[in-house]
Amino acid sequence: AQSVTQLDSQVPVFEEAPVELRCNYSSSVSVYLFWYVQYPNQGLQLLLKYLSGSTLVESINGFEAEFNKSQTSFHLRKPSVHISDTAEYFCAVSDTGFQKLVFGTGTRLLVSP
Amino acid sequence: GAVVSQHPSRVICKSGTSVKIECRSLDFQATTMFWYRQFPKQSLMLMATSNEGSKATYEQGVEKDKFLINHASLTLSTLTVTSAHPEDSSFYICSARHLALSSYEQYFGPGTRLTVT
């Protein structure tokens, strides 16, 4: 069985500052890793994913995450955040058979001017 | 593309009544649909997985007789909370997947807030 830990329930940050949202997972098998974003009153949207290959993955809106197998982490980073990045961010893991997603508790990113 | 809708977005019902939540894939055919439950400040918990035309597979601890799931077509799945009680109040989220689109990506609906009084 897999599990995901997002230690930070809320991360306040000023606009244009860098941010890192932490995600650690545990699993006895090989995994795929995902970050989802949920804007207010909307469904979850896939932000980025790690399936295989390069351990550094990027999204189209400037976020990146790095898969670190030795530290069982998949932290999400952005060098300069915008007000519009304010949302709930969920880290998720699945086994390589894509049977189901296991989510972390989410981190609320609050960007203020 | 790959839009999933849920109806209603919010529902209030009295204890003891049943309520149905619909999940629709609007522009693709969903071979698999998932139902999640989300408590405040907690993770999304998978309740069940349903494949079109077959019985849903429930996660451990989820009462299948209380949470009835029907996936009668490739674009519609329903979750019926039977004999609802206040502890069933929660945010219910569905997602849909089609293997032809992606073997891993789930497309999520906006969720339904259920309040049982």
C-alpha cells in the first residue's frame, strides 16, 4: 500500500517569491507521482506527473517537481509565484499498474501582494 | 476537452432520506469512474471504482449498501447515499478515465457538497 504525506497544510507567500510544497511518499513497489491543483469551486486538475525518465518534471505554468527516490520525495517548486497560483495543491501516488490514486492531505498555497 | 461535471453542486437533505449525485463525462467516454470523499482539511479518500456495465469495486470500510454506485453508460455514473445521516455530510468528488485517452490520468469533477440535517 502507498501513502502520501504533505506536512504543510498551508503555505503563505508573497507574490514573486519562490515557494516549495513538500511531498513525501511511502511504497513497497514502484510508483508514479502526481501533483494536482484545485482552484476554488473547481475540480482537481493535473499539474504535472512523474512516470519515468527524467526525475525533474515541469508544468506549463512554471511549476516543477523532482522525483527523489532515495528520499522518497516529490516536492513542488516555483521560482516566482503569482496571485493566481493561490489554490489547494495535492500530491498523489499510484502503483505502476494505475490501479488507483492515493492522495496527500493537500497544501493550501496563499499568495499575497 | 476531457470535462467532467457533477450534479448537484450542493445538496441538503434530511436525515433518513436518500440523495443521488450524478457524474458525467461531457466530451469523452469514461471506461472507468472513481468516487472520492473529502473531509475538511483531509485527503481525498477513494470510495469505489466503477467500470461501465459492471459492479463497482468498493474500498475497504465503505458500505456498499449505503453508497450505491451505478455506471450504466460510458458517460454517466451515479452515487446514491441511502438513508443519509449527518455523518455522511461531506464533499463527494468523482473522476473519470478512458484508456484510449490516457492510461493514468483521471479527470475530476468539481465535487458535490452534501449536508445532512
